Amino acid sequence: MATIKSGIPGLDTLFEPNEFPKGRQILVTGPPGSGKTVFGLQFLLNGALHYEEPGIFVSFDDLPRHIRADMFSFGWNIQQLEKEFNPPLITLVDGFSARVGLTTDEKYIIRANVDSLLLVLTEILDETGATRVCIDSLSTLSTIIKDPVQVRKEILTMGAILGEQGCTTLLTAETLARGVEEYSSQGLIRLSYDELSTGEFRRAILVQKMRGFAHEFSWKEFRITADGIKIFPERTVGRGHFK
Ligand SMILES: Nc1ncnc2c1ncn2[C@@H]1O[C@H](COP(=O)(O)OP(=O)(O)OP(=O)(O)O)[C@@H](O)[C@H]1O
Ligand SMILES: [Mg+2]
């Protein structure tokens, strides 16, 4: 099985080869604020910076300039990776503005009709040789396409095309939003949080499914620190509290 280094501390050890599956389409689900967007971007940024794997981030949930600013709070300079390398190490795609009727001066835009998603992705793949992609989020994409049959078709087509090119793709989704579990991806990683009796919250991650890989099958604690996500594989948590 082909593997890569994810670049997210603690994540790779959850898989038996101690590395992350390559060239697969993996769902990352979780409730609001569980860390899906940070997870996706940390995966892309580390791939670009440390493993010669340029990335594409398609934002349906927020403006690209908000994403750049939010990630700067971790010290991650997306703009530098977009502008100071040729081809760029990171490409942000604006799937937000057209959807809410805003004008945008972003270079890559997904119009309200989603036919353009695959076209835009293939264009950027050709230009940049990207091998990591994150679509944030599938929940929003499926409200744009509306017809669930077409959503499934788009996802399968996208998975096939990106997988063929050796791209590892993360699709974020809110937990169980519009039957996300139906979108039969090759893997499913869940992020969640739980309230302790002290009133503190604790975050946890579960690899629920990964075709072709032996993996840990219990909730592991993770934190979002000033440096981003850090997983503690030695800390199994919860007794079925995570939803
Ligand atoms: N600079 C930072 N340092 C530490 N923690 C941070 C920092 N920035 C954000 N966080 C934490 O990360 C959380 C946001 O995570 P993220 O945006 O990835 O969640 P999400 O699952 O994508 O949410 P949504 O479903 O709303 O899109 C914040 O609520 C906050 O707890
Ligand atoms: Mg998000």
C-alpha cells in the first residue's frame, strides 16, 4: 500500500505502517469547531513544506482571506506558499463568494454551478502538480448541488480522477450532514469533543474506516495548540461518549 507522511503530529502512528494512506479519498467528519478545517490545512501545509507535495484547498465554507488570516494565527503563512513559489506550493480556491453573491478577486473561483469544480481542480493540478487536495466542506458542496444522486456521482468521479493522479484527498463534512456517510469514501476519520465532569472539553479523533489498512480503532485524544493539531496516540479516551 502506498503511503505518505501526513505531517500531523501523532496521526501516522494510528496506521499500521506508521504512515498515512496515499492517493485515497478520505472523509474527515465532525461537529462545528471540531477541527476539520485546521486538520485539512495542516495536512496540506506540511505536505507542501516538508514532503514536496503541493496542495489545493477548496473553500466552500469561508472566504479565502479569512482562511489565510485564521491560519496565520498558527503562524502558517499560506500567502507566502501561494505567491513566492512557482508553481505555487498551495492554491486556494474560492468556492464561497459566488455561492453567496459576493464579487471576488481570487484567481480560482467555483461558480454557483458546480460543474466547474472538476475543471478548476484539473487545471490547477496541471499547473502545480499538486498531490494533496482538501475540499472544505462536502456538506456545503451538497447543498449547492442539491440532487444527492449527482453529489454521489461528482464525488466518485472526483475520487477516481484525483486518485488516478496519485492525489490524496480529504473531504471534510459535518457529522451526518445530509447522509454524508453515504458518500462511500475509501476512509473515514472522525473528529469530536466531549465534556468532562470538570466542565472542560476534550477533543478526540477516531479512524473509523480505512480500506486496505490495519489501524487503531479507538478514540485518541488530540489538542489544537498554538502550533496546530497534535494527536496523543497513547491516550485512548471516552466510553462511547463521542458522537
Ligand atoms: N490559533 C489557534 N490556537 C489554538 N486553537 C485554535 C486556534 N485557531 C483555532 N483554534 C481552535 O480550532 C477551532 C476551529 O477549528 P476548525 O475551524 O478547524 O473547526 P471546523 O470543524 O472546521 O468547524 P466548522 O464546522 O465550523 O467549519 C476553534 O474553535 C478553536 O478552538
Ligand atoms: Mg471548517
